[in-house]
Amino acid sequence: MQIAKNSVVTLHYQMYDAENNLLDQTEEPIAYLHGGYDNILPLVEEALHGKGIGDSVEVTMQPDDAFGEFDPDLVREEEKDVFPSDVEVGMMFEADDPVSGDLLVFRVTEIDGNKVVVDANHPFAGMTIRFVAKVTEVRSANDEEIAHGHVHGAHGHHH
């Protein structure tokens, strides 16, 4: 079966930066619903369209096509006393953006005395990304998956 709209695609992937450093990879295969549901990066989805089990793709993406440009306005310095006492680098916190009203997820990147630096940029923002994937399974999505816009069951979303 070839990958088409409303296919459930299972794959293994690796992501590399411009210096060929491994940024992320699957331990277990992941599954996504193919066909414009925003479940995978659009250029990767485009490259996978029409492929089948055993096929591989390699896509190099500029920041705008991957995880966005780095936005310095999403880096903030806050007083340590607004955080839990056990705050540490790597912790994640949600907060409303006072400008857009959007809910942002901030990652603690630095703690210096009474100051905590948080960053709502994606960790790979501003990077050129090389995405390498191998298709391990393709099946037709069921009606519920199509209605919900994502995969259910093994390697997908569970309720």
C-alpha cells in the first residue's frame, strides 16, 4: 500500500542539525495520520506521499519549514520566587503570552542566583534540520482516526 491521504504511517526517524549532530531519533516507531492533519512536518509529509513499506526519505529543512526561527522575545528572565522551590534547568511551565493571549510552554534554560531564564522557543528553533525516515508500516485509517485527526492505538494516541 502506498502512502496517501488518510493513511496511517508508521516510521522510524532520525533528525540531524547542519553539522550532522544527531538531535532526536525514535526508540520505538511512531505513527501519524497522513494527509494534512499537521501531525508531522509538512515537507516530511510531502516527501513521504506515495512511498511504501521499506522506503526511506531524507528531507533537509530550513528553520521556517521545520521548528521556526529563534524568537528572542520568547526568552524571559523571571524572579526565582515565582517558581516552585525545586525549580531546575529543563523543567517546563505553561504561561499565557501577554501579547497574543496564546498558551506558551516555557523551558527553564538557566538559573542564576535569584533569576530564572525561561525560553518558549522550540529547542530546535533556528536550526536547519535533516530528517531521515524509514517507513515500517502503512494502513488505511479508520473512521474514528479520520474524525479525530490523529492515530489511535499502538504507537499513536490513546484515550
